[in-house]
Amino acid sequence: MAEGTEPGENDAGDLSGLGLNGIEEEENGFSIGAVCTLRQLETHKELNRCFHGIFKECTRSIVGVQFRNGATVGGSLFGRFGFTDIITCLLALDTYVELYKGGLVPLEEFCRMKSDRDILVRIHIRKDGRKAAYVSQRMAKTDFPVIACCCARKDGKLYVSVGARPGKAELAVFDETTDCLKEELTKRASESFCYGSNMRGSRAYRKHLAGIYIRRLLEGLDEEER
Ligand SMILES: Cc1cc2nc3c(=O)[nH]c(=O)nc-3n(C[C@H](O)[C@H](O)[C@H](O)COP(=O)(O)OP(=O)(O)OC[C@H]3O[C@@H](n4cnc5c(N)ncnc54)[C@H](O)[C@@H]3O)c2cc1C
């Protein structure tokens, strides 16, 4: 960064020498540096053990290993791309983004914020005991997703995030103790998001897929809890 330049005033800032390339497990959660690669998310044993393999699942179809060794967590979140598997996955967890100027912001709020020139320093994921599962559908193995869904459950609350609609991922939260019929809950969950069409699929197809995948993820979570 040029002398006298405030961080965030240009895009040339180099974060690679700031020790932000690791995943640290703390008592209450994980702290993940902005320069951490997608491959690190995919292969980190404790992170995947704690969140039931969803990081492996949400990264494994992103291009190839060589690419995932270069693509970063910061780059994947800051762009807030509609197709991102990473945001879809993190939204269903209790995730915060640490910004250089903006401080600690819940990921859901960060996703609604307009792009600015702040710098994403780290993300923090709280270990709050959520059980989670992730799935995406692609037309070819390493293509962008047609739809991506993540569900997490804790204390009767269900956290559902759907991305690649093709708009950016959004979160909806349901109370399973009152919305107890799975078919009804799945319908409500899939209908709570807006869908659109692009070259990978129509609005109606995405909505249909979301319903199917949310139901399958819920069944998977039920299995795990048995
Ligand atoms: C061909 C291709 C296929 C892809 N397929 C998928 C896919 O299927 N699923 C998926 O989830 N993703 C996919 N991606 C996205 C990819 O995983 C990365 O998220 C994306 O390429 C960003 O890469 P990067 O980390 O090198 O960021 P960069 O290219 O270095 O940065 C992207 C932007 O974010 C800014 N930026 C980077 N880091 C920070 C930071 N810490 N703070 C503030 N701003 C920052 C940069 O200035 C730049 O404007 C694909 C990308 C490509 C090129």
C-alpha cells in the first residue's frame, strides 16, 4: 500500500503478509483470516468436524484443487456474488464478518450492505451447537451452482439459506416447534425466497429444486439426530 494511503482507499492493498491466512479454533468458535484459502476450509479437520463436513461439501465443486488453493475467503465474501457457495454455507451458521473500519457485523447484515472500500479482516463462526447440512446442484461437476442450500438446526430453530437463486444468498429462520409438519415447513421455506431465471435454469425450476433440497437436508438432519 502506498505511503500515506488509508487502508481501503484503493484495491492494491496486499493482505498476504498480515498473518490472516489461518483458521484458529477458539473456545467459542473459529476465527478465519481473510487470506485463508477455500482449500483450507475444505480440508480443516476441526472446522469440518464441528459443522458436519459442510465446508468440504460447499467447496469441493469450486473449479479444482489448484484453484481452491488460490481463491480466498475474503475475496469470496467481499464480492457478495449471487453464485457463491461460501456465503450460502456461512449464512446458516452464526457467522460474523470483521471489517477494518466497520467492526464486527453479522454476515446477514453484511450481505445487505452496499459494496464499499472497507477491508474484510476475518470471519468468526460461533460454535453454538447447530447441526448443519449443505447441498448444491450443478449442471456439470465444477460449473457454478444452479441452486445452493444450507440448513442448520438448533433448539427447535431452523436456519435455511438459499443461494444462486441466482441472486445472492439469503437466510430465513423458522420455529420448528410450531411449524412441525415437514411438508408444510419445506413449502414455507422454499417459498420464502425470490427466484430468477438465467442460462442455468428458470425461476420455476430453481424454486422446485429448493423445495426438494430443503426437504432432503431436513431429513438428513433428522437422521443425524436419531
Ligand atoms: C471460473 C470461476 C469459477 C468459480 N466458481 C465458483 C463456484 O462455483 N462457487 C463459488 O462459491 N465461487 C466460485 N468462484 C469464485 C471464487 O471461488 C472466488 O470467490 C473469487 O474468484 C474471488 O477470488 P479471490 O479470493 O482470488 O479474490 P480476488 O479476485 O483477489 O478479489 C475479489 C474482489 O474482492 C476484493 N477483496 C478480496 N479480498 C478482500 C478483503 N479481504 N477485503 C476487501 N475486499 C477484498 C478484491 O479487491 C476484488 O475486488 C469462481 C470463480 C471463477 C473465476
